[in-house]
Amino acid sequence: MADGSGRFFGIPEPDPERLQGMRTELDADEASDYGERSRQSVRDCLDRVLAEARTGDLTEASARIDHLIACIEGLRPRELEPRRGLAGLFDSRNGRLKRFRAAFQAAGRTVKDTLAEIEERLKGVETRGASLDGALDALRDGVREINGHVRTGLAALSPAPVAAEGEETPADPHQTLRTRLNDLDRHRASGLAALPGARAIQNADAWAADAIRRATPALNAWQEDWTARLGLDRKRPRKVRPDISELEALRERLLATLTRIKADVAQAQDRRKAQVARLETLRNG
């Protein structure tokens, strides 16, 4: 077991009045029950941190990025080019442009709705982050409290008895308390180790949210470009002959941006999953 030093763990000491209360508890309680409230508090706080950390908002937001990618992939500028040969006799550039414009406008409505859904999910991430802040504050208080119990208990222990050569080890009058302090110390260590893990989850969420929000300006720029090139930037559609290669280049640039966003979010999700698994180990350890 550690020596109970608050400085060793970087844990602030409870105030003197609270320390005195812990000494009173030590005298009044059974050794096996000493510090039970602080032990249970740390466990409850770990449960709360885990509950706030387990969220599907990022997964849902990422799925909507996939939906956006599929939507953009469905717009193929090459479809503006009429067929050749006999089939071209029953085809027309104007008819294809009209159909492509309709598909683009429908995609624009999908993009708008999907971005709104993503923003709702990101608000959920932010709300969870604020709730996790509260859970971390409670956990810090619990760690500070249990640290005080460990230190107070250690100060009351006498050295463990040592058997003389050839003799049996004498009974340890503080064996029950010593065992109890080992248990409290494990909870103290778990609570302390959970703090940076929970903060890492918040950092991963913030990183992912920033990445996802890059989609909006990229999509807006693409829509503005295509709207002009398709002659839809006036009240009435203009007569245009869109440059297919330019439309394709803008489309590929947007898809590359969305793919990078997807990769960044996946990386953040991997980091957060690792930290959630670590928190579960600490809680169950």
C-alpha cells in the first residue's frame, strides 16, 4: 500500500475539521467499516463517470457523415453527357441537365436536413461533456475524501508485528484495519487513475466534434459552386453547358474532405473506446 501522502498522489488534503471527523470515525466505527461512505462515494462516482462516457452521439454523427458521402457519390456529372450512337437520338443534353439539376436540388435538401441532424448530435456530445465535468468534480471530491481516510488510518497503525527467530508471528491487533486500508487504497488509486482517462474522453469528443463541423463549410462551398455552374444561381435557371470535368473536380475535393473527417472521427472514437474500457477495468477491479 502507498504511504498515504497527499503530496505523493497530488491530492489536496481535506480541511483540518474534516480530518478530525475522520479520526472520530476511526474510533467509533468497526475497523472493517471504516471509511465506507468515502469508498462507496468513489464507486458511485466511477459509475456516474462511466454512464456519462457511454454515449452513441458520435457514432450517430459519424453515420450521418457516411450518409452525406453516399449522397454526394450519387451525383455523377458524367450523366450530363448524352449517349452516343443510335441511343443518342432519343437523348438530349437539355433533358439530362434538367434531371441532373433536380437530383442536385434534392441532394441539397438532404444535405441541409442531415447537417441539422448532425448538429443535434453534436449538441448531445457537448451536453454529455458538461455532465462529465460534474461527474469529474464529484469524483475528485470522493478521491480527496478517501485519501483523507487512508492517511488518517495509516497514522493510527502500529508497525506490523514480526516473529522472533523460531517463534510464531504474534497476532496483529490492527490486521482488520490494515486490510480495510488496503481496500480503501485500491479505491483511491482507481478513482485517481480514472480522472485523466475521463479527461481524455472529453478531449476525443472535442476533437471529433471539431472534425465533424468541418463538413458544413465544405458542403456549403460545394453547393455554391455547383449552383452557379448548373445555372441555378438566379430566380430562373440560366442556359448553361456545365464543364463536366470541373464539376467532377469539385465533387472529388468534397468527397476527400468528408473522407478525412470520417477518418478523424474514427481515430477519436478508437481513443475514447480505449479509455472507456480502461474506466470499466478500474470500476470492476
